[in-house]
Amino acid sequence: MPLSPDQLPDDPQALKQIIAAMAQDAIAAQAEIAKLRFQLARYRRAEFGRSSEKLAHEAEQLELAIEALEADQAELLATASPSVATVIESAGRSTEAGATPATGTVAA
């Protein structure tokens, strides 16, 4: 749900905390998307095994979950101000590049 500027606090520190929380949410969502994509790829590789019908169904469910998360992420970025969206997107790019959300260090 979009907020009007009048609903936001005037305190810069409070605004920074809101932006940081939004960025952390975006990082968590992108990590979940990455995890689901990995799981989906694993299911697709195993698709021709004994229980391929079950795996195909699970793969479809994962695709739907990924689409829902990506739609939520796009909606968040669309409703955010350009400067907030930039912070969120840059935080997400660092996660996609291999940084772990909790530590900010490069994953092995």
C-alpha cells in the first residue's frame, strides 16, 4: 500500500530506518527468488526420473511462487520514490552478485 509523503516522518534518521527496512525486505525477497529458482532448476533436471509428474507439478508451483515474489518486488519498486527504489535495487544487485544479506560478504 503506497504511503503519501504526509504520512512519513520528517526526521531524517527515521526515514533512513524506513529505507533500510525496505531494502532489507527487498534483499530477503530476492534471496527467496534465487532459492526458488535454484530449486526449480534442480526439479527440472530430475524431471525425467520415476516421479516426474510430481516433480513437474512442484516445478509449476515454484514458477508460480517466483512470479508472485517478482510481482511483489516490482510493485514495491513502483510505489517507492525513485531514490528509495535506487537504494533497494542496488542492495538487490549486491545480493545477486554473491553477497550474503546477513553479512554482506561474498559467498563461497
